[in-house]
Amino acid sequence: MLLAIRKAKEGLERVGEGPFGAVIVKNGEVLATCNNTVVKDNDPSAHAEMNAIRQTCKKLGNFEIKGCEMYITCEPCPMCFGALYWCRIDKIYYGCTRFEAGEIGFDDQFIYDELAKDSKDRKIITVPDILAEECRELLTLWKNKKDRVDY
């Protein structure tokens, strides 16, 4: 966790970066040490966790990072939690809570609230069933693909 804190402080030294750091470890080996680069990269997905996942996946040559653990300075947002589940990480350790981060302006409760709503009641307009049959054909193609890589 000390590495994650150190990396978060490095990010804080740059104007506009959030106070977040993440480290991924596998069998005692540090695979990635990252901070947020949202402002630097003009990328809202460049959270410390996402950056660490990307680095680790490249390093391991795999989109899954089973056997790895992540140390994060703050509880992950919904995007990062989703990515951590998708990459199949084994364990997550974090310092402060999302509620504490919310108190200084990093409030993601509205996303949790939106996800709990029916899609027609969300703030972002969602229009379903556009060329739905054609899109379903893609699902069938995937299902029947002999050389697919499941993820």
C-alpha cells in the first residue's frame, strides 16, 4: 500500500490529477504501480486501477490477471470495479472509502444510483432495439465460432 500511496503523491504533484494510486502484485512481485492520469491523458478512464490493469495485462500477455492482488488508495469506482471483475483479479485491498472520496468531490454515488434504475429512467438517454436482429446475429456468430477466445 505504501507504493500506491507514493504513486498517488506523484500524481498529485501534477496539476489536476486525483489523489489515487494503485499497485498490482503477483506472488510477491510488483507488476504495476500507477496513479490517475485522467487530466494528463484527457481520458476519463485513466484511473490508477485502469492504468495498472492495462500495464499488468501487457506485462503478462493476457487479458486475465488471475493470481494477482491490487492495492488501491481508495475504494474503486463502478468502472474500475467492473474492470477488476472482468480481469479476474483475486483480491483487492483499499485505504479510504468511496464515501470519503465523495466528501472531497470524487462522488460516484450518482453512478450507483443510475445503475439501479431501469434504463428508461436514467439521465443518459438510452435507445434500445436499434437493428436488434442484426446485432443478435453477431451473438450467434460468436456462439458458433470454433476458434473463439472466451473472456
